[in-house]
Amino acid sequence: MDTSYATPDRTPVNPSIDLSAVKARQQGAWSSGDYAIVGTTLQIVGEQLCETLDIQAGQKVLDVASGNGNAALAAARRWCEVVASDYVPSLLERARERAAADRLQIGFEIADAEALPFDSGSFDVVMSTFGVMFTPDQARAAAELARVCRPGGKIGLANWTPDGFIGQLFKTIGKHMPPPAGVKSPALWGTHQRIEELFGSAAASIRVEPTEFVFRYRSPEHWLHVFKSYYGPVLKTYAALEPAAQSALTDDLLALIARFNRATTGAMVVPSEYAEVVITRA
């Protein structure tokens, strides 16, 4: 792998933090449950990101931390040459099944977003929807996205914001199960300031636009059941708590939903803000 590209932001990581251990725990969380059950409901985000990027047929596209392949599938529908990468093999298998069902041609690569196995400048477009934002070493992951994108190419991201529903979900979880000390919040990827810090020196231009995805479930309790059963970070948090603490977390999550829920019929209709990011590579 060509690693000649210098990182845009090499803010030193606290040496006392064992990032490999953090990454192993994260990989275990994302491998648990079945993220594809949740991920497939987010398909519209990948479609919208492809439109915002104005991708062209024949372009070489990389979907990083692809999960079950939403953005990769969207790009393949637009006749691009697509590679989907993720460090959870079972999620890539679900993406492979979806591609086969739709008769779409996509390449699949098991890969860590912090050490992508591709040469510098290999892709016209590099994308990630709610994926790369969760890497422990944010500067290294951002550098890898920039490295594999050709000069003049585009990096497109969809990142949850700190104040949106999912950003607040992680803040609520953190009250009950504090994150590792010294690791930067994933929700920082949803802020213009952090994107500038991570990509500024590698970018010809950066655009960050607030956007909304709407979670639509039968009821708040239905959402909670799905996320407790299939969404790794929530599933693992509940598994680590004693029954009384689980009940307290449930109360807090239902209160959070009530704060955002705009449905009046008992259903759950919750808008969640995310940042749609487009970076043109210098």
C-alpha cells in the first residue's frame, strides 16, 4: 500500500489510550446484533449523498465503513465502478447479498478505515455514511480518506451531529456507560470545525450542510426493541448493565424519543440531524 500521503491533522493521540483495544471493542459491538436491520432503513441517505456529490457513470467510487452497503449500492445504481470496504465481514456479506439481489456489480474488501489497502489517488469519489465517524483515531482515518482520493476528486460524508437525535442518543448512553477517556466523540465529525481540522490542508473546498434523516417506527417501544436487539452499541450497553440500570437507561431513551417525536398517533417519527459533507480534494 502506498502511504506517502501526509495526514492533514496529526494531533497527537494521548499515548495512554490503547486505541487498538478501543477498536477491538468497537468491532465487537458492530459485529453484534445485526446492524443491517437498522442500516437498511437508512438507504435514502446513501442515495441523497450520491446526488449531492453529482457522481458520474464510470467513476471509481470507494465506500468506507460501508456496513451493509447503502452508499455503495447507491453508487452502483449510477453505473460507477464501486468498492465497498468494512472491518466487519458479516456486514459486507449482507451488502454482497443485497448487490446480488439487485444484480449490481460491486467489489468487496475487508479493510480498516485507518489503514485502507488501496494506492494513493485510486478513487474519484470516497464516501462514508455514518461509518468512518466512529473510528478511534479520527486524524488517521481522515488522512486515509484523503490519501486514496485523487486530486480534484470528492470525499462525501454523512455524519450525525452532536445536537441531533443520534448525537443525543450517544450522549444518553454515555451517561450510563462512559466512553473510553481521551477518545474524541464521533459526533465531532458532524461539526464544520472538526471537518476543517481533519481535512483542511488536503482540501480545495469544504461544504458542510445540515440535513435530516427521519426515523419512522411503529412506536417508541418498537424502535427501542429494534435497537436493543440489532444495533451493536445499544445492545452492548444493555448487556453490560445490571437490571436496575437497564431500566434507568430505558426511561432515559424513551424520554429522549419523546423530546424529538413529532408523531401524534402513538407512532415514532423522529427527525435526526446529520451533516452532509462534500470535500473537493486539493
